[in-house]
Amino acid sequence: MHRGMVAIHEQYTREMYEKYGYFATWLPSTRVELGDVGTFSGHRFDKVTTLSELGVAFQSGVSSPRADLEYSSSGAVSVTTDGALGVVKSTPLASVSITFAREGATYFQASECREQAIENLAQLQTALMPLCHNGTWHPDYVVVTRLVSTGPTMILISSRGDTRVELALNADGLGTPLPLAKAAGNFVMTAKSGLAVSVLADEGSTPLFRASQMRRRVLGRRELVFRGGDDDLDLELAAVGWDDVPAGSLG
């Protein structure tokens, strides 16, 4: 399929999954929480409810150590520093240009990322069994079981091949890791053209997550397993066992 025929949200979420093995929220500014329950349309997650609303308790583990994440679409994004713009209130300013060579190209920087996960998935699986049997838990439901939260974050996605963004920011910070993300709340966007999405989150976001789904194994019980990016949403064909029959449905 020609790139121009692919919806931007499909391209972004698939590209991020191929890079990190995690699903990406859409829009990228959408807040996601552990225990959110919903469905997938392609790689896009649509929230329906939460474990708490369904009466299912869970515990989250300790957050992972912090890390920085940086990604740009291969061969499609260029970042250049054009030199000093001058000094404002004793702060030296520099101009940074970000150009995109195609539609749907992504520039992503997220600092101070940490991951948190639901503990004891076997216990969660047991708690979801009755909801599967009584029809409360739909076969295509997934639950967010791992979540990446960030510090300052910048996400830019182009809407066409000649997209360009110009920023003016503190020149002293350009030598630090992820300077554009960390300046998200402290720069001026002096010019822009062709942006489809611009997320500048100085207080952080939840751009990446993993989800689990109750899948029925052939000739076996349902199991809570991680949902893959290319998994078929259709149920596997399987013989119906006694544990799959809702209580009170016989006789």
C-alpha cells in the first residue's frame, strides 16, 4: 500500500510498535492507566471501561529505573541547529529546525521514562474467569498491564512531505541528552507548517503500553496472555468445555 493511503494514526502506532514492541496511545497526548480495558482497531486502543469499574482489584508493582527514549522515522526526519539567535535576559538562544521528508513521519523524544506493571497476572486471570463466563468480559477486550510514563516529552508527526518546524530554545541545553524534550515547556515555536500532531508535554505523558487478552487455547481453558501487534482479533476455534458454559444456562 502506498504511504499516502495509510491513515496517520495507523502508521504512527504501527511504527512505534515495530520500534519498541509496545502499543502507542492515539492521540499521543491521550492518558492511559494500568487497568484500562478496551479494544483494538489495528494498533489503536479504544478504552471501554476499567478493571475497577468491573469490580476487579489488582496491584501494581514498583516503577522501573528511569530511562530516555528517542526515535525518528528512518531517513525521513532531519534535525539541524542553525546557530545563535541572540541573548534574551542573559540566556543564549539557538534556532533548531526539524524537517520531515514524508507524510506520517515521527519525531519522538521522551525523558525520564519509567515502566509500571500489574503484579501477579495469574491472579488477575483467575479474577477475570467469572466475567468471561457470564459475558461481562467480551472476547475482544484487552487490559493495560504494563505502562510507560514519561517526564518532559516531545512528539511531532508530519501531515505531508515538506513539513518543517522551527524552534528557539536555550542554547546551553543543546549539549544535554534529549534537549528538545526537556525544553518542552520552555521554548518558542517560531514557525511550523504541515504538522499533523504536536505534543509538547513538560509534565509528561503515557505514550506506550502493553496489553493482555483472555485468549482461549485450543481444547483448553482461557489464559491471560500478552497481546501482540499482529495478533488476529478473532477467537481461536476451540471445543467448548464445561468451564466455558455460563452458570445457569443448562436445564
